[in-house]
Amino acid sequence: MATQPEPYHHERHPDFDCLVFIGRFQPPHLGHLAVIHEALKRARQVIVLVGSAWQARSVRNPWSFLERSEMIRSCFNADENARLEVEPLLDALYNNDVWVRDVQRKVRDIATPRHGRLPRIGLIGASRGQSSYYLSLFPQWESVSVPLVEGISASQIRERLLCSPTSTSDYLSKDAAHDLPACIHEALHLFVQRNDAWKQLIEEQALLQQYRQAWANAPYPPIFVTVNAVVVQSGHVLLVKRKAAPGKGLLALPGGFIHPHERLMDACLRELRERVRLKVPEPVLKGSLKGQRLFDEPHRSWRGRTLAEAFYFALRPEQRLPEIKPAKGGDTARWVALADLEPETLFEDHFFILQNFLGLPTDFISG
């Protein structure tokens, strides 16, 4: 059984000026809290960077940054919270350098100097977590390893909470105490009771289970291939609004699965022609191609291992945007100003695909 970490003792002299803990905390559990409690013992200041901030709700990311931040802070007293900084961190799935820069900037801006000298900074994490990987990305900081709390997995907690309303109730009433402190248990209980988003997440998890079952007898785990179109003109990008789960109501790049005897470019042009009915001649589209890339982050899609080849078309600036007329029953297409793009409104990793081609900002307002 997991146990609550012992409280911080103020009389202990801290080893570090600042310790940094990076995670997704979906949700925060006793293993995460053990790391933070140890960090509070060993440092004057602790920075918790909460990854996957500002992303749309999904079975992999059910809780917003603000919800996770409140859950984390609810587990600590006033003195501990005074030394604790909880900050959002946007993923940069296809550019490690951008992600490292953002971490460096946040730590630089938050860590306070000590007696006129540079602060002693360390990275802290569970012994079998990602601390060794982070160390390779931040060689200027020391590494601190905390023993892993066995038997706790955030992904397993999510699956048990999302499997069905009955499973959610059973887990919260019987087994959650093994994984979660009382404060977070209560927060999740209230979330399930009061948040309509939970119903959509349950629906998406059910679809995911059906999808997995359909391929359960395959000799190898399937790998799917899709295409996406990044069509930009005059400071606007072409997007569709999804009508059904997964991602109901979210904006997405036009695209879909390739046909068995179809080349990737042909599949992309077909999707623009059939689903969006973009009124741009095919030769003009081909002449506007400025780049393409395979996007292959292992967790990028709820469907499982799904590769996406994206094609970037930069159309010549015109006073009027090209006409779009979605097919009957299809997703609603629209032109969206680049300034209006927000990660939490976009499906799967489509914001990061746009970021790759268009150099979108990585800093957003916390919330």
C-alpha cells in the first residue's frame, strides 16, 4: 500500500536553492506527491512544471492545467505552498529545442538568487521516471532521484476512471485510496459529479475500447497511416470542426486515412476535394506546396499508433479567401485567423503540426 510522505521539517538545511519537477500529473497521485515532499525538504523553492498544458480534454489529458494545479496545491499547507511554484508547460512534440528553451526560461524567471550568487538548481524525479532523460537535456542542473512509489500508474488510474460510470464509482469508492490522497480523491469525485466533460470522455474511452477490440486478433499491433493538409492564405488556415467523438466540437486539420492503393499526396488532395470541396484547382495546390513532414509521436492519436503525413500549402495572398463547401454530412470547414489559434481548441496534435510549419508561439495565458 502507498503511504503519505512525511511532512517537511523546517529545521533541516536545504541542499538546493531550487528543485524542478516536470510531469503531466494526469492526475496527481501519491507517487507525484512523494517527489514534491522530498523536494520541499531539500530545497528552499520548488518549481512544478505541469506538462500538456492548454491541450484539449482527451482520454490521455482529462484535466486542464488549472484543475491539476489546484489539485496539487490542495495537498500542501500554507507554508509549503509559499515555497511551491506550479507553472504550465506547453508540449513541443516535434521540437525538443523549443521545449528545452521554454523550461529554461521558466526556471530562469522563477528561481530566486541567493545572497547575490546564482541559485543552485536541480531536477528531481522518481528513480525509474524520466529524470535520466531530462538530465541529458539540462546538463547545467544536478539530478536528484527519489525512490519510486510502487504500484501506482497515472494511465491505469485514468483507465479505471474512464472505463464506465460504474467502474468510475467502484474505483472512487473502493480502490482510489491506494493511489490518491484524500484531497485529490475528493476533487476527482466532484469533477465526475459536476462536469459534463466527463460524459464525453467516457464516450471516447468506449470508442477506444471498440477500436482496440476490432484489432485484438491481429498478429501484430496495427499501425495506421493518415494525411493532413495545412492550407494557409493571407494569415488564415483552413480547419474543420469535428461533429462526432473523438474530439467532438474541436477544430482539426482536413485529412483522413489513406486508401490502400493511394499515394500520400493523392490522398491529401482527395480529402480537400471531397470533404472540404476547396475551390482551388489541383495544379495551383501542387504549385503551392512548401513542405511536408511525417508526424509520428507515439501518443499523438487516441486510435493507437497512427502516423500522419502533413502537407503544407501556402497559397498566394488574395483579398478574398478561397470558397469552401463541405460535403453533405461532413465536418464544417472554416478559415481561422492564425492569431486566433489556441491549443485547447485543436484535435490531437494538430496544434503542434501547425507549430512545426508556421512557428506559432509557445506561451499562453495560464488557465
